[in-house]
Amino acid sequence: MRKRLALPIAALALLGGYGSGQLQAASITFNLVCVLNALNTIPCNTSGPIFGTVTLTDNLSGGVVVDVDLAGTTQKFRDLMLNFSGAATSLSSSDGLASLSANGFSISPYSGLFDVGKSSGQGWNGDDLYSTTLTGNVAISVADFLTTDSLGNVYVAMHIQGIGDANGGDCTGDGMGGTNCVPGMPGPGSLKIGGILQPNPPEDPIPEPTTWLLVGGGLALLGARRFARK
């Protein structure tokens, strides 16, 4: 009986080690590269410099950490909007970036609608990495935000302030009252920008210490079984 059980136990140990190595916080990043305008056309500079990133990360406690990193050192953002498809009916965060309403938020002049949004009259400082944690009345995850706006164009939208255009107009990039902006370019203008999913092939997870212990235990059992046969 002992010999017969050795192989299944070793196999379970190996499987258990593999599974534990997968326990990592999920994370997705959106590149802010899509100019939002009244024409609802989305010119995206996918191969060039980006205006910033929005990264969402599971905190393994049923919440999602939102990190904003702008390309410039003088900019801040006034509005931040996300899309949501989870089961939660309300969201909250320490800085008020938590209002939830299905297709209840817009960022003029673009007519696409978003589910999560908040506006700050003074704007949130983007000089350093901005971070806040979203929680819901039920657990949420980054998978709940992996959906596009009502027009199917972008996942996230932002109003960057203090960027480009010496005339003080919006940097629309569509000839409708502004000039094209360069990422990080300081100035009195502003830019409505959308984000698309950052190309990032999944990496092989690095095994945790417990993984190696389980694998080692499984191999030891296999060795003992082979020795018993001899």
C-alpha cells in the first residue's frame, strides 16, 4: 500500500507547488496615447512617446490600486474616468475617486461614456506617482475594469492640465481650437486623453519558496519509491 501511494502523493506535491507559484497580484496598464476630440476619432500614437500611464493592481484584499504616472513634471490631471463591469454597486476611495454610475460620466468634447469617474476642481498632482485604492461593497479586481467605454474606443480617460499650447487652448490635435501637444511639454493648455491596453506579454511567474519546498518534497518521495524498489 505504501508503494502504491507514493507516486500520487508526489504528483500532488508537484501540482500544489505549481499552483502556489501563481498567487501573484494581477496588474494591467493603460498607455495614455489616444487624443479625445469632438469628432470621436481617436488618433493614437501607439508607436511613439506616451503622455502617461494608468496602472490597476489587485491588492489581494478585494480592492484595486490605481496608479497614475504622467510623462511631464509640471502637469496634473483634473478628471479621471474608468470603465467597470463588476458586481459592485458602489465604490469608495480616500480621495473621492469613486463615483459609480453605468455610462454616467463623459469627458467633453468626446461623447464616449464611462462608468467610474470623478472631477477635482484643483486637479490631482501628477508630478510624482499618484496612487489611490478603490474598494467596493463587494470585492473588486482589475478584471472588472478591463472593458472599453460606450463607443468601444478606450479603457480610461483623463484631462491633463498644464501642458503645451502657448495660447492656452486645449491640445485637441484635430484643428478645433488648439495645437498638438508633446508628452511632458509644459504650458497653460490642457489635453483630453484616452488610454488603451499596454502591450505586455505575460511573464512566467517566479516560483515562491513554498513552491520549491513542495517540489523538493515530491522529488524526495519519488526517490524513496525508486529506492524501495531496489
